[in-house]
Amino acid sequence: MQHVFFQHDQGSFALVADQDRLVGILWRSSRGEVARDLKARFPASRQQASQFLNHAWTRLAAFLAGESRQLDLPHELRGVTPFQRQVLQTLQSCPYGATLTYGELARQAGRPGAARAVGAAMAGNPLPLLIPCHRVTGAGGRLTGYSGGRGLASKKILLELEARKNA
């Protein structure tokens, strides 16, 4: 497994790949926070740039700049429970610029009444942005928890960006 760090005005990132598949996108406000998460979640990963990781970063940076709506990078969900897998796979069908509530996502994933568990699945999303957990809101569209970047401020920026580019 290999990783590479990238800096962006939205925060610090580490992209983690196994072969040519993303297995982790770590996004925090500082490189130190990313490095701690990396060591905890992917202790065997080595820092090593590759053509694939550089391509993946180019695609993510274009997405963050509003230049691309698609993030169809090869990836693999690892370290998630069957419930989390179901929820995260269901979320991948949420289109750019759209949102859905935790309750709606729970229903779509075949688990009505599991809105809180869906929230926990979003917090454990190993591939934020690629699997768009920022598009999940509380009831009535209320912005609630976000573990990427700078928290709710990052979620708000992403939703506003997608709303502008989708208009």
C-alpha cells in the first residue's frame, strides 16, 4: 500500500492506494492531523507517489475547484461493516448538486429507521468526496456533522459549490 500527501486551500489530504485502487482519502485541516490518521488507519502504507495517485489527485483537485462533477476513480471499500458498505454504496447514486437526509438514505439502503446508524456510517466513510457523504443532511436540509476538512465549514463549501455548478 502506498500514499501521498497533497495540500489544498480546503485542507490537507493523503490519498492511499493499493495497486491502482483508492482505499482511503484522508482529509483534515492540517498535515499533522492527516499523518496521525494515516498512521492509525493504514500503518503499513509507505509514502510513494505513483502515476495513479497523481491522476487521482488531479481529479480530486478538479472536483474541489468545481471543474469536474465526476469522481469515477477505481476504488475499494475496506474496513467497513456490511451495513456501512450498503449505505456507502447506496450513497454513490446521489447525483452531483443533490442532497438527501440521513433518514432518506436509510430508507434507500433498505434500513428505514436507521438514520442515526447512517450518520455513524458517514463518519466512518473511508473515501470522502469520492463517496459523497457531504451530500447527506439532517432533517429539513439542516447541516449536521462532517468529518472531512474543517468540518461543517467544508461541508457547506462543497454543497454551495455543487449548487452553483449545477444551476
